[in-house]
Amino acid sequence: MAKAGKNSLRILQVSDCHVSADAKASYRGQNADRNLKKLLPVMRAWDPDLVLLTGDVSEDASAASYARVAVMLGTIGSPILALPGNHDEPEVMQQHFRHGPWTGPFGKEWGEWLVVLLDSTEPGRISGSFSQQELERFDVLLRSSTARFIIVALHHQPVPVDARWIDRYALENAGAFFNFVGRDRRIRCVAWGHVHHDFREVRDGVTLLGAPSSVANSLPRTERFTLDLDGPSCRWLELSPDGTVETGVLRPKRRSRN
Ligand SMILES: [Fe+2]
């Protein structure tokens, strides 16, 4: 794990928790509550400045599932910014996570950085897209900030991640999104969930990141979801005041046998 840079913005990106109203429910053969709980000690020890929750927090959009995730992540003791995924119901979710893109793009400045959250979901659809109005409001938000660097978060992947099972359900108008991203050279990172594995690519100076899931991950570059036996994980990010992006993955500590 990288050592915290002085004055870096430290973010834990938690994604695709898929918690259900029934705490005993199975998700791809795993238990969502148990796997998220396994991550909490390492997340607390990492001590982030903020937690970024990038969608599919719930499997069934139930109030009970959001309430339990809010309590669990609340034990980290850091502000939580949240955005919805295709499994979520924004009207219900925002009752438990106050800070997010509930009435349009959401932005919050920390030091040199602006953190922007976008809602890429479309009611009733697994794929994502942005309306022209949403992109224009995104542009207005960027212009209104004097931050030196920007990270943008959304649920759906705007680039293929080489996994057919989920690339069928990507951000459909990624070209329009990247047109707006490309206009502002302060954008140094775009981070999403949805893909259930650690994906990283740098394109035109922008770090593109797909987050692993806190319940079940797939091995990368697979046709079908293929359970990664390394278990649940989440992404850490250190955004330095000079615009550098460092990142990696946190996993639960393995129990010693003796
Ligand atoms: Fe999703």
C-alpha cells in the first residue's frame, strides 16, 4: 500500500455491494453483508478523507439494504458521497446517503481537487447513458469550479473493459461524455463501478478506473462472470496536490491459522 502523500486527498471507492433487504440473501453464491463487513477493518485502518460509493449499493433497492450499508460504512468515520447504479432506486437511496447527484451533477472541493459525481442510470435499464441536459449541467459545474484538478465518478464504464458479460451493458453515449471530459484538461481521473473487477487504463493523460465489488468479483477478460476467489475488495485512491493519481486495491486481512 502506498504511504499517504502529504496533503493528498485519500479516497476509498466502494462499489457494487448488492446488499438485499434479506441480510441472508445470496449474491452469486456470496453473502453481501458478510463480505462488506470483512472489508470494514482494513477500510477503517486506511482512514480515508472520504468514501465514494459508486452504485449497485443495493440488489433490490430496499430501504433496509441502504440503511444497513449506511450503518456499516458509517463506522469508517468519513464523509460518504454516493451515486446510483442500475440496481438502485435513487429516491430511496438518497434517504440514506445525503450527498450525491440526486438533483443533477454533484460536486465537492477538497484542497486542489474537485470530486464530481454523475448519475448514469436510466430507469428500467441495465446499460447507462447521459441526457444532453445532464452533460450540459456537468459542463456548468466544471466551469463554476476553480479547483486545479478534477475526478469524475459514475456507475457505468465509459470504455470497454474486455469482459463481454458486462461490456454489453456499458455507458451507451460514452463518445458524448468524453467530448465533455476532453474539453477540461483539469480532469485527471474517471472512476466507475459496475464491472466487478479492478480495471486501469490511462488515456490522453486521464486515469480510467473500474472498481472491484465489495461482494463478488469476476476474473478479468472473461466472456462470462467467473468468480474471482480472491474475494471482496475496494479501491483506494490518493490524489496529490500536483494532480498525480495513485491507486490500488484493499482486501480483507487473512486470518492467521495460529
Ligand atoms: Fe451495475
